[in-house]
Amino acid sequence: MIENEILAEIHRGRAEHAHACNYDVDVIFAEMREDLERLRAEGWRVVSFPPKRIEGQTAVLREDPPKT
């Protein structure tokens, strides 16, 4: 696989952050929420998109193949 310096830096940063949070997902997300609120308080506009809705059936039903 080709080594990408940018992706390697992103992965390194994520690994360091996870290690600093003792690999606790709840702590990681709590920090993310705090950062989001700090950015809002600083005047940044934070955009959230509504969840995508799938019309109709969401599961695929398998049918028997046609008999020939």
C-alpha cells in the first residue's frame, strides 16, 4: 500500500488523542462536544445536516429464483 503522509499524520493524531483519553469513547465524544460548544461560543457557525430518510422498504427480501 502506498504511504500517504497526510493520512499517516491524521492517523497518528487520532491515535494520540485516543491514548490521551484512555481509549474511552465516552470521554472522546465528551471532548468533542466541549470543543463544539467552544467553537459556537467563539462565533463559529456549526452546520448539522438532518438524517437521510430512505423512502419505502429498507430491507431486501429474497425471492426464489424463477423455475425454468
